[in-house]
Amino acid sequence: MLSLIIKQIREYFRSPANVFMGLFFPVLLVFFLGTMLQNLDIADYDIGEIKLQYSVAQTNEQSGKAFAEFLDNINMIKAEKASDEKAALSLTDKGDIDAYIELKNGEILLYCGRNEIANRALGSVLNSFIAVSDTYYKIASTDPSLLMNTDTDTEKSFVEQDGLGVTRSMMDYYAVSMAVMMIFMSHMIMGSTALKDEERIFTLQRLYLSPVGKVKLFFGKLIGTLPSAVIGNAVIMLFSVFVFGAKYCDSFVGNLILFLLFSCCSLATIAVGMLIGVLIKIPAESIVIPLTWALLFFSGSFSKQVFIEGLSDKLPPYIVQQAAFRLTLYGESDSALAVIAVCLAVTVAVSLIGAAIFRVKKSV
């Protein structure tokens, strides 16, 4: 089995076409798309207007009035008092409003919607309200007369919008999206052709007759394809950072998790590609290429502006991209770790199914 793995690695790196398409082509795409589209595409959006509904329950009148005035004085927030909690939550789930806020017994409950940027902005706004409220409460409990000396300018917004608190260039965007593109296109094609190539050059029959066995042959091809994909991911990341000046995570641990995310996704797509190659008799590229291009296009890999509500956010490339962006922009690793776990589970399940089918498949 080890000889099969080594053979697969050697075959890949001996092919100039494989080396160019797998290592250098995605790096060139990061450079050209990141520079040419810098002034045409948008790497990030402003927060914009946030629509929300709120309710005040079991709270003294003064606190409820102060909270309502606080929301009304923020220019980017359009707040309405909710008439019914269930209706407000339903609107939030549907995406008709960005959030529902409930002030209850002095506690603030924020029910977030789908807009993550709005969720983060509201979290910061509400934290500022809590800080201001605590300050006034402490002053009042210590010396109420000091409240007479506090000046409040009700004409000024409590929050001034200044971007998203993060800076992302188009180079940063494509440094992630092109890595995802190669995972779902190039690496899946590599998996789907791993056995087909042996069949094309008439060596598969000899491998069938070898003492290795079909199951070991399948897994040998799978494992032998992985190093090429992992090296490809590393090349994209290293060139993007050290040559093109793209930015991934701020910490070494974050970049390590990002690299593991890409590598585990590569492993899963290779396994899926191999299953497709085992199932169909026609050239695997005829199915894999149209499928992956459609998935990548509607996931916004080629342009951030492409997004269809209810479709794009369900596609695997989009989910992987968002997990990577949460990690690179905000340092949140939960989504990335969840995707890694799912990819490993998919790899195990698909590999076992593919090996079982390949084992009983008749030789040609």
C-alpha cells in the first residue's frame, strides 16, 4: 500500500500540467483577481440600516423610556416597538428584520437574525448602553446630586459608523476563496481521476491482480492524492501572505486551524471525487467540472456580489468560505472546527462506501 501512495505522489509531481494547475494557477488567480477587481468589487460592506423591533417587560417606566430613547438616537438603527413577541421573532427568523430585543427585569435579551454584521454591531451598541446605564446607576447610588452636572446631548448619536472594525482587501478575500475553489474543483477532479487514469493507461487490471487487494488499492489512491492537495493549499497560503501581502489570521494557532480546515476539506472532496469516479463509467471530469463550477459560482467564490438567499448559504463552498472568514476576520474558530469535524465524518462515510463499491466492481 505504501508503494501505491508513493507512486501516486510521484505521478502527480511528474506531470507539468498537474503542477501548474494545482500549484501555480490558483496563486496567479489570487494575484490577478485580487488586484484587477480591487476597485470593481467590494471586499466588505458598511453596516447600513439595521431594522429591529423591541419590547419592554416588567421594567420600571424610567428604564424603559431611557432604553427606547437610546435606540431612537442611533442613526443607523430603525427601531419599532413590537406589538407581539411571537410575530417579532418570526420576522427575525424570516430575515424581514435584523433582530428582536427584549428589555425584561433590567436584562437585555437580543434575538439575532441572519445578518452577522448587524448582530455584531448590535452587540457593541447594547454593551455601550449597559456601560452607560451602569455608570449612571453608580453615580445615583453614590451621590444623586452629581447627576445634575451631567450633560447629555440628545441630538448626537451614541454610535458613529466607521466601517466594520475590520479591514479586508480583495486580495484577502480571494486568498480564501481561491483556496476554496481549488479544494472543490481541482482536488475533487484529482480524486475522481485517480482510478480512471490507471484504467486509461491500462494499468488498473495489473493492480487488480496484485496482492494488494481492491480495498487497499482504493485507500492507497486516496491517501496518495492527499499530499498533493495539502501542498497546494500551503502554496496558496504562503504565496498569498509573503508575496501578495494578503492577510489571514493574526495568530499562528488561527492560521494552523485555517490550514487544517482547508486540508480536511480537501480530503473530503477527494473522497467524494473518488466515489464519483467509481460510480460512473464516463470520464469523471464531465460531471465534476460542471458541478463544481456551479457550486462555486453560486457560493460567491468568483465574486462576492453573487448570493441567492436560501440557495447560496446552503452550498458547501459557501459554508467553508464563511467558516474561514469568521476565523480570519474575527478570530472565531467554532465554525471552522465544526466544518473540520463534518469533513472528517464525510471522508470516513464516503470512503467506506466507495471502497465497498470498488471491491465488488467487476474488472474491465
